[in-house]
Amino acid sequence: MSEISWKTNFTAINCFDGVIEPCTYTIDIAFNDHSENEEDQYTAFGRMRMIVKDLYEDATFINFDNPLVATLHKKFKSRIVTLPYIPSNFVIGAVTWYKMLSVTQGRIAIEHITVSCDKSDDLALHISEEIATSDEIMDDLAMKNWDKPAWWFRPTPTTWDVLVKKGKESVMLYDEGEWPDYLQWDKKPATITKKKPENNIIPLKKGWKPEVIKGDKS
């Protein structure tokens, strides 16, 4: 096990009600590496890097219930990041916490995530495990009425889930994606073990971590 810290920047657009604001974020992720081999270590970090540098970079961050979310999804489907709250250092840190655990599938344990933004005078917000796993946050991130876990609980390179109108019905669209060959595990990767409740949502609990077991190429 080794202790690692990764700090990087990305540009994005925050979309609030009636306001669009370009900004530059700085994110600092401190984590312990639990990879069983060197190849897994490189793959785990490669997945983390892709989420931030390829999917967050130049994307529009918007909350699920913003009236513009369906329009932005239609025009810029691959360049949006949907959130449970309005864009902020806090919510970006919280969803990133679980997304990094999900995509690395048991290969890392996060110590903390710090997020700052030039529009908030670079005031840094520190997300610890105690905060990320608090009952209030976990309830807000669970999306219990959805048919699938939210994108931050899925081990794929995905950043959005959007409710759209199709005729008279509202339909939930889930971002689907697959890792490129160079970010596949050498061995069959892990999946998040879970009981299968009726609503197909991962039952959250304090200290939630994905477990490394044999699975498919998610």
C-alpha cells in the first residue's frame, strides 16, 4: 500500500438558474493505493485521470432539476455533468469521491478530496470520509427512485443522468460508456457487491467501499 496525492486543474461551465459561469477548478485527491500489481495501479490512476481531464474538462456542470438540463443534454450530451445540487466545490467533491471509488473498483481508498474554484476566490473545501459518508449526503446521493444507480456509483466513464420528455411520458436516460482497451484491467475487474433491492439502488452505509471480486469488463 502506498500513499499518493494528485492535484490538477480543469476548466468548466457552471449552469445555475438563468446564469452560466465559466470557471477553473482545482481538485486535490489524496488516496491510498491497494492495487495488487503495477498494471492495476496504472489502470486505476488512468481511470481517475480520464474522469477529470477528459470528462470534467470543458463540461457544463448542472443540477438535475435545472430547466435547461434537457436542452443541454440534447446539444452537448458528452459534455455535461449532472449533479444532485447546484454546482459548487462541495457537491463536485462529494460525487467525485464516490466516482473515484466506483471506477477503481477497490484498488484505492480515498483519504480526502479538496476542491477550489477561481470564482470562489480559490477558497478550498475539504471533503473527508466523515463528510462523504454522512447520512444526509448519502441519502441525497442515493437516488432511490431511479432504475439504476446514479453515474457516480457506476464503474463506467460516465457523468450524466437526465430526465427527458418523450411524448407525454418522462423517461430517465442514463449515460452509458465503456473504457478504452488501455484502461481495462489485465485480470477480470471488480464489481460492487450489493444486495439486489427492488429499486436496483446500491444500499449505502457508512464506510461504503467497492470490493474487488471477479467480474466482467465494466
